[in-house]
Amino acid sequence: MGIIMATYYNENSILYLNGEFVKASEAKMDFYSQSLHYGYSVFEGIRSYKTSAGDTKIFKAEEHFVRLQNSAAALNMPYTWTTSELIEATYETLAKNNLQDAYIRPVVYAPANMSFAKNEQSFIVVQVWEMQPFLGNKLLRVMTSSFQRPNPKGFKIHAKAAGHYVNSILASQEAKSNGFDEALLLDMNDHVAEGPGANVFFEKNGKLFTPAPGNILPGITRATVIEICDELNIKVEEKFFTTAEMKAADAAFYCGTAAEIIGWESLDDVKFAKPWNETFSRQIQIAYSARVKENAFEIMEA
């Protein structure tokens, strides 16, 4: 327990739990919850940043809490909170923990219910903690996973549901046990889908490509990357493609709230053609960092 507390919380950490602010070490949930037994919950990963002006800004807060509500609706979970009240509660949670650069995890979870009957109530918790980029700062060695992305006919794949991430954990553990930094998952048609917790882009001849919606969770960071590309006049195409096409690329990267934007060194030990610092992908990485911290950004030559 000491290691976990040191990583995520301590005796002074405060979280928001069903309308109240309580100490994380004293918070309780029901051990008979459907969420614990069946992974029946939905969540968001959000980041806040200390901006260049010195204040605290939750990046795309409204988009994240709207997605949380949509995920709950997809899984038939009652949802009784407004976006504005949850954003306000999150800012207060950050302040009570004296955090500006933070990772934020709201979770909507179920009550005690060992049947599969529809619940009439849901609960919510908002937790905050300090976290470095989820995949680190070094270029990644990525491995194509033997685990596929879940079939969208079997799940509400657009929902950010806790149970979906068992697949992610297995894929990531497999990659790391084989000496890689992270996994890449394919869909049921052997097209590239996404990482265990991030969307993927690759760059070829100055143009970016990313998997089309259908078998992916279309991330908020992914949408931000597309916005940045539009501003920088970098073309982006959404399409289905294979790992063979990726291995012929100039560069590739993962993007997500936790990972932010992190470049790849190689895929299945095949290195990418261009040095990372000479790519448009690196330029997008810099632009993203500037955007979340509300810093000025000057277009660089790639």
C-alpha cells in the first residue's frame, strides 16, 4: 500500500465523491459493486496544466465531461450530473490538492448488483494526482500485439468503459515482457487500430495518416492533433492501413491525454526513415505542448 499511496495519493489527498470532498485514504465503495466484479464503469482521463499566465487550466474540460456522459449513456448507466458542476468540482479538487499540472480521473461506477439487471443509480468520483507523460519522453520501440482490438459488434467501442481496458493491459504487458516499450493493436481485419491507451498517426512524404473511426476510440487528443495539422497546413487522411504500410513511413507517434504526443523509434524493430527532429510530427508535438500550456508557438521548418 505504501508504494501505491506514494504514486497516486497520500494521507492529505482529497477527492470528490458523490458531491462531497473527502480524504482519499478514507473514501469507501461497495465491494459488491458491478464495477468491481464486472468492470462495469466508465471513466475519463483529463489533464490540467499550469499555463504561461500562471493559472490552472483543464484542457478541453467540457469535451471530456461530455464524453463521460455519452459513455455512461452507451452503457445504460444513470447519469445525473451536469458538465458545469463536474468541471467546477474538478477545479476545486485540484485546488484542495495544491495541483496545477495534474492528471484527472473521473469515474462513474455502479452500486451493489450481482445480477445483470439495469441499475437505477450511479456514483461518481473525481481523483487527481501528479503524473509524468504516461509513455515517458523517449522515442518508443513498439511491437505489434497478438491481442486484437475488441470487436465493435461485441462492445460499445466508442465508450470509454473500464472493462475494455483489460485488453489494453494484456497487450501492454505482452509488449513489455518482450522487451518493447508499448504495443500496437490491430482490428479484426488486421488493420492498425490503436495503442493500449492512445491513438496512432504515421507520417509519409509530409502527410499524416490515422486509422478511420469504426474500430477505435476517437480520442480528444487525436482531434486536437487534427486541429493543429489544419492550422499548420499539414494534410491528414483517415483510412484503414496495415503495419506494412506503417513500416515504410517517415515517422509515427502515439497521442492521448495521458501520453500526450510521443514519437516512435521503431515498429517491430523496423526503424523509421527520418530523424524525429526533422519531421512534421515533431513540429506537431511542440505545437501540442504549447497549446495545452497556452504558450506562444512559432511554426518551425521541418
